[in-house]
Amino acid sequence: MINPTVNAVLDMLRANPNLTVFDSEAPDNPPSAYAVVYSIGNGSRADRLSVDFTDSVIRFYVHSVARSPNGARIVADNVRSAILGKTPVVTGRSFHPIYEEFSNIPPLRDETTGYLVVDMTNVYVLSSHAN
């Protein structure tokens, strides 16, 4: 249940042509602007022996990365417009709209790579219930 939901949200992000999205890690030579998405889910089961959650909450930690603070904000805005207030479609699940739980402001600067990389982190939450 969690993997199909995570994949549905990644698909929502990837549907935005202005976003390059990676699941959990960026490649060695990433583009100049992109988003990396980490997901953590938990839930409750009606039956302790069941592998399916009746209720679940998944947090998406989205790192919007670019070579400038403005670029990181643009990536973050594209992420926000792709998922905020929306619900994915997954068979057997009913969802509440995705909401933003946290945003780090200002974006964090890193020059240890030899060039400026700016990272802005936003946390989005998606809760659902089995149909």
C-alpha cells in the first residue's frame, strides 16, 4: 500500500514538465535544478497479521536543489503546485488532500562541492484510509 502511494505522488511530481524528480537520491552528475523526494510512512492495521494498513500517513521530504537561492525557490514552487491540496489515485485507498507541514526558510547554501548548491526542504503529508 505504501509503495503504490509513494509512486503515485512521484508520478504527480514528474507530470510537471518543469521538474526533474529523483526518488531518494540524485545521480552523481545531477542537472542544475531538481527535486529529491524521501518518503516515510506509517499506519495502523485492522488485523495485526495483515500486511495492509487501514489508515496511513506518509511524509514526503522534498529537497528542492539548484545553483542559486532563486532557483531552489522555483523548484520548490513547482513541487508545491504539483501536489499541494491534491490527492493521488490508488486503487483501494481514499485520501485527504496533501498539505505542507514544514518549510525551511531560508534555503541552505553548500559550497563544499566546489560550486554553490542551494537546498530548500519542504515536508508534505498525505493521509489515507482503506476503502
